[in-house]
Amino acid sequence: MRLTNKLCAQHIGWHFKKHWLVQGKRVPRETGAAAELQRLGVQVKSPEEILEPKRERKVVNIIGSALKPVLEDHTHPNWHSNPCHLFSDNNVLLGGIPQAQVLTNSIEIQNFPQHIDDAIKNQQLPSVLDKNVRHAILSSHVLDAEQVKLPKVKLVDRPAFNLPRVYGISHERRNRLLLNKLLFEIEKLAGRSVSVRRKLVDNAGFKTSISKDGDLLGFDTKADKLICSTRALSTIKGKFDGDLPDLYPMKCTISIPKCQIYTEDNLYPFRPDVNCSHPHTLFAYFDKHLTRNSHGSEVTENQFQARTMVKAFALAVARAKQLHGNSTAGALTRPIVVQSIQTDGRVFHFGIFQLNTLDLNSSSATKNYWFHRQSTELFTECGYQAGRPHLEGYNGETIRILNAFYHNS
């Protein structure tokens, strides 16, 4: 039995409450004071009029069109009659690698250059590296403390059924933590003599435009991580022959949205006089919830690889126009080489793009080069199993390719 305060029959607290309730319902009697004051010419105001006086709002006429919304029509200052095919981070090429080849006037070589292959085969890495990489995967995919609402999960057989929302580590944070830890391990192996010539930049945006067969192509995208170097990557030597694929009746600009409001600016993340401004390696995150086809279908493996290629091409074009001017067209005196890596946190795709010419017309004799292999999986599964962190199917080949790319100069 719980002990409580002793209450008498005439509890004073209860009487006070009832008294306030009764007194609160009293109606004030008319005393005639207000009528007498009005007869004497005195203005009577209510308490609300004194405490919260009404304010008159005055209409101010502003000269000019600063507050008028800018219409997205021919009156827009950046309106052009000739539309531009704009490629951004949220769309992919419908035709995959073949469409990217025709779009960038490039030959596909399904292998890395010889010096990269030799570097992958001949490198001697310490045995503790794989252990550190496993810890990096677990700490970025499982052990991080961030808990945010993840995107909705839909069942293919029951699309209208709403599953409970899942909380966990966001996709962007997971990729950023993983790449930071992997690059940290590689920098320790490289030593100061190599890492001092590299600079790492996050969210480096770049923008450029180029013409192809009468169509204007615009690229407005970013590198989630960009490694710059004090000197440009060496030109890949050798003669590579090949023909561009035939896309007929499809055009190479299909699935790239058109827009008539644009600017033909060329934007590169660094000024040319900066010591460490040469592009070295571009990292791009892939999130299937943000990057999709124009018709909403899932991104295929071929389209995933084409996105890696187009990003490297856009960065190389932006750098070439910064060095040689926007009016430059034709073969470059010194080709620009950019390494490109795209990942969704588990699958990595490595490629190297060499920009030999800015002439993308079908009649151009000089072609650009795209070296790449099939995508590699860093692991098969990572999560909790029986309440404990679990990693399955670790593949050490990924960190060895990444190490060879970082040491390339």
C-alpha cells in the first residue's frame, strides 16, 4: 500500500481551485463608466488594442526586376535557340560503353597499359595490408556511429507494400570513409617522397562543353575525390587501332537530356599557375537511388562502366581547354591522361582515359583511348551476423590495383 498525504473533508487546496473556477465565470456588470467617458469625449480602448495595436502595411514600389521570378523561356538571359545535351551526375548513357565511345570518339582497350600491368604484378606489399583493409571495410560499413534513415526498400513482387524503414550509415558517408582509409594505407606504403607530390580534394566540380557533329555537348559534374599531382601523367606509348561501334539507328546523344538555358563556361578546380594542378586520379561515388536511367530502370554494368569513362573524359576536356583555350579544336600537342575510379562501396571500376584530340566528329582520324578492365569486388558481403560484424569474400586484388594507380606518374 502506497502512503499518501492525509486529506481532510474540507481540504483548503480543493476550495481554492473551486473558488477560482467560480470567480472565473463571473460576468462583469455594466457600471456606466464607459458611456460617461464617451459623453465627455474621452476615447475608450480595449486592452487588446493597446497591447497589440494594428499596424498598417504600406505597399512599396521597387524599381527594377530584382524580386520578379526569372521565367525559363526565351526571356531568360542564358536562353539559346540551339539546345545543349547536358550530362550530369544523375543520368547515365543508355547505350553504355559503345555509346560512350562514339560520344567521346574513343577506342576501347579492355586492359590496362603495360606499365600498369607490370606494376600490379611486381609490387611487393606487406602482409599486414590485407588485415588493415579488412578493418577499414568493417569500420566504414558496420562500426561507424552514424544512424540516419536509409532509402526505402521495395519488393519487386509487391511494389505497393511498405517495409519498415531501416536506419544505418548513409551511402555517401560509407564511401567517403572507405576511400579515406584505403588512401591512408596506400600513402603509408608510398612514403613521403610520393605523397608530397599528391594533393587530395573533396567535391571538386568541373564544367565544360564541346561540339560533335553539329550538336553541343555539355558536362556539369564533379569528382567526389580528386587526386592532383605536381606533374602530369606520362603519355601512354603505343599504337592502338580499332573502329567505333555502329549505333544506327540510335544517335550517340540519346538519353542525354536537352536544355536551352545554359552557359558555355569552362570550369576546372584549379588555376593553371598552381603547383599541384595536374589531374591524376578521379574518384566517383555511385548511388543507385540518385543515379538512374531517364526512364527509371536500374543501371546496368555496362552503363556503370560508361559513367566512369565519361567523367574522365569531361575532366580531361576541362583541363585541355584551360591550358589551350576554349577555341582549341583538333589534336593536342601533348595528350592529357586521367585515371578514373568509380565505386558503390563494394564494386570498383578502374579505367584510364587519354585525350588525344578535341575533334569528336565522325570524320576525325585521331582517336582517344580508354583503357579499363571489368569491375572488381572488394568483398562479397559485409554486415552483422549473429550479432557480430561479419566480412565475407574479401578480394585483395582491388587494393593492389589502387596502389598501382596511386604510384603511377
